[in-house]
Amino acid sequence: MSRRLLHAVLPPLVPLVALALAAELAVRAGWVRAFLVPAPSTVARTLYREAESFRALALDTTAASLTGFGLAVAAGIAIAVALSSAVWIQRAFYPYAVFFQTVPIIAIAPLLVIWLDFDRTVPASAFIVSVFPVIANTLAGLLSTDPALRDLFRLYGAGRMATLWKLRLPYALPSIFTGLRVAAGLAVVGAIVGEFITGSGIGGDIIVARQQQRVDRVFADLLLSALLGIVLFSLINLASRLTLRHWHASERAGAEEL
Amino acid sequence: MVESETTSTARGPAGPASGGIAVDLHGVSRVFDGGVVAVESIDLHVEPGQFLALLGPSGCGKSTILRLIAGLDRPSRGEVSRSPSSSSAAEHAPIAYVFQDAHLLPWRDVADNVALPLELRGIGRARRRQAAARAIERVGLGDAAGRYPAQLSGGMKMRASLARALVTSPDLLLLDEPFAALDEITRHELDDELQRLWRERGMTVVFVTHSLVEAAFLAQRAVVLSRRPGRIVLDRVLALPVERSAALRTDPGFAREMRALHEALERGTAP
């Protein structure tokens, strides 16, 4: 087990460490000016010294991302179920679901502040950018139910609800998880963009730090937001692996994915 | 393997106890959207408890006929009827369908897959687990009840699929090229198994296949369809003993039946 963990964690660490060392060297040697790119050691020191403030910012952003993501999952799956229930519903409403994918969140966020309030803008922004992948992937999964199994359910007189719960939704699970993986990263992006407007959390701090020429702090913020995305993504992968462990050999071995 | 053992009627004296229902297709045609005629003017009466093989080239509408019999599809013209089932208990479903692939639910173990038809019919957990265990035992999967489909071989998956079909004690078992994807030896094993189950339970069986050997080995009666649009080219009661054994495959009578089926298949395939 620990060996497997090592195999999973070690390879991605190699380029990170190499890049950090290269950056450190470049800054110390004066090839890159420190007010443009801070030395990794400076960023680490900043993170350590100002840990208290970073912790509060990260908590803010995490809470908003998770709220937006949770709403996106619940609403996305419910919308996909509704869309899959009839062809005409799908034709009528799916184009409007695509709206969520194409909406320029940075342009909408100021509106959100006006419509909602500051507290709700950030989760709403996370929700808007992450709901579409959930809808699209869940819908694709729901529409790909094995026709033979649908026949089987009909043959034994299963109703709509039984078919949804016992066949179509479980059958769509691999697809749903694909949607969740994409949505998790996007939720963090959405939250950060929302925070650019509200001035809270990591996103807000990026704006402030930039105005104060604190590139070290901007980099620390970037690092934290990336970390948040990675943690969310990994949690989804873990959930996927646990849920689908009986499905096929790949999930049992759990080899290829992060 | 003597001629006198065979009978002219579909059911021999040593045949299975009657437990099946009759199926009637009267002037049945099925035209799909876009005008493709899958089957045309099919008249077919299947006796209760009969084992019927439905043969024909690919795309001749064999599966369409099976779906029509199951009530999963409606004929464009003509009528499909089934005699009423002898039992109306909830555990009992009149029709069971076995597909070419096992089509098990990958998130359920064998026991829960086999119990699915009972679950859908609202049978309580204890009773359906019991019935599933019996069906699993009957197809020789006893020690695999707790395993998941991904952990089973092709033959074992098919056995599980067969158990799922039998768990409701159907009067009519429809099989759509069920063992076509399996290797030769496994297929023979499952053919034997199916024969045994049919003799024990006496349900009506309609078995779609494109294998002449399989049809002649399993069925009492064979119906050969032409290529699309499917029409009946041959409807023949096989003059073979009710009790089938592996030795039958080398019997002269077996070869004669095979030849008759083969000729009909060629006639039906010729343009």
C-alpha cells in the first residue's frame, strides 16, 4: 500500500522539485528579477510567516468552492435527469444549459454582486462554471443505458422510478464521475474569479497583493488555489474508485489515474 | 439413438412435464421506421412446453420475432398472443429473456443480479435471496454467488444470466443467441445445461441461433427463416430422441436433420 502511494506521489513531485530548484537558481543568479518572479524559498517563507492570514483566506475559498460545487452536483444531476426524461424536454432546454458553459464568468460576477450579496456571489460563481460539466456528463451517461437492460426492466414491469434508481443512475455513474472531476477544478476557478469582485478569500488577496507589488504573496495564493483544486480532484477520484471498484479491472487496480 | 424413439409430435412420451404456455403469431409483419421490413407474414404456433429453435442468416429478423413474442415490440400487422400463465404469484413472471451477452449489472454481485427480477416485482429481500440462491445452485454457480460480474469468465456470466432468467420460474424462456460469444467447449456445456433445465422444468423455449449444430442438438422443432424480410422457409419437427447426449452429435439421424436445416438455410439465403 505505502509502495503504491509512493508510486502515485513520487513521479509528479519530480518535475515540481526540478522547477522549483530551477526558479530558485534563476532568481539567485539574477537571471530573473525577484519582483517579477519570487524565489520559491521566498514564497515558502511568506507562506510560513503569514500562515494565519493564508489559513483564513484558504478556508473562505474552500468553503465557497465546496458550496458551489455541491450545488452544481445536486442541480446538475437533477437537471440531467429531467432533460433525459423526454426528447422534447431535451430539445427545448439543453441549449440553455449550454449557456452555463459559454458564460464569461468574469463579466457576470459583477452582476451577481448586485443580484445576490457579497457572501453568496462567490459560491454562485463557482456553481455557474461547474454545473455544465455535471449536466453534460450525467446526461450522456443517462442516455447510454444498455438497451438490453432497459428491455429486461420493462419485461419485469419496473416503473420509471425503479428504472431510474436501479438502472439508469447507477449505469451513468462512471460518466457522472467524469463530470465531477472536471467540475471540481472549475469550481475553484469560479470561486477565485468571484472573489476578484468581492475582494474576499484567495482571489481577493491576489488582487490586493498585486496592487501592493507583493509577487511572493500572489504566488503563495496561486499555490494554495492549485492545492485546493488538486485536493478536490483527488477526493473525487477516491470516491469514484470506491464506488466503481466492482465495475472493471481498471478501477480495482486503480492504476492509471492520479 | 433408434428411429422408433423419435415421435412425430413435438413432445415425446419421455418429454418434460408440461409447464409452459403456448405462443401464437398470426400473419405477423414488422416494418421499422424508414420502411425496413424485418419480418413478413409470420404464422407460427409454439406448443406449450416445446423447445423451438429459430434459425436464419444474420439480420433476418430472428431477434425481432423474439422481441415481438416477449411483448417488447408491437407488430405492424398481425397478432401475437400467448396462452395465460398457470400461476399469478408475484414471484412468478411469465416470460424470461436471455440476451447474447450476459448483460449483468456490474455494480451488483451474482446473487443480487439473479434476484433482480424478483426485486422489480416487489418480492421481499429474504424470499428473493432464497430463490436466487436456488437458481444459482441450479446453474452450477453456487460458489460464485458473492462475486461481481467483472470477476467472472464469459461462461460464468452467461450462467448467471441464465439463473436470472430462471429465478421467476418462467413459462416461456426466450433466448437470443445466448452462447454465441462463448468458446466451443463452454457452449456445449451450457447447451447441455439448458437441455437439462428444460427437461426438469418443462417451460416453453424459443431459442434463436445461427448455429445449425446447436439448433439440431437442442430443439424438438426448428424453424428456418429467409434473409430479410424474414419469412419461414422450413418448419420441421426434428426426428431425434428427446434425451440428447454428446453422442448424438455423431449420430446419422443427427446428420440427416442437419442436412435438412442446412438446405433450408441455403434456400432462404439465396437471392
